[in-house]
Amino acid sequence: MDILLVDDNLSLIKTLKLFLKGEGHEVYATSCPLEAFRLASDRQFDLIITDLVMPEMDGIELIQKCLAIQSSIKAILITGHWDRLEDQQVEQSPACLTILPKPLDIDRLMDEIKNMQVVG
């Protein structure tokens, strides 16, 4: 699975990238949502894993922009800021979106990715 990983926490990106690569995934990682969108414009991804709260663009906006150019992309939104995730945002979020809390449970993340591979 080709995965686009986006989070402004560099240590989380490094750890997740190593783990996901070890599980056999091709992983492209960045701490910048604008760079992530440029990557998605140039390359087809199966999955985007992104933080909610980031500078320049939040994770939901990034997912929506990526869906506009790659309609089959699936998404996992990770956040430690449930207070910033409004009910309206969740109601209007794309059907392909899974939301996971931080601190991230790596086993739950892997289960979600495996489920997406079975379905997709």
C-alpha cells in the first residue's frame, strides 16, 4: 500500500514511517500539509494518514483536497485535539475517513490499515 503520512510532529513521522515500511508499505512522509498536497498531485496514494491540527492547513481540509484529485484515496485522521474536532466537521467528513486518537495505538492503526486493504 502506498501511504502519505503527514504530521507536524517530526518524531512521530519518523517512528511511523519506519514501522509502516517494516510492514511492507511504501511511505512518503512530510511535516507540511502543502507539501503533502503537492505529493498527492504528483503520485497516486492508497491512504493518507494525517494529523488534524497543523500549520497552513488542517487535516480534514488536506483530505478533502486530496480526494478532489484522487477520489479513491482512503484517510486516517489522527488527533490529540478532540476539542477542535467539531461535530459539523465529522458529519461533513468523507466516508473514507477513520479518526483515531493520540497518543496513537499502533495496533489499532494497523488493524484499520488491514481493514482498508481488505475492503479496498
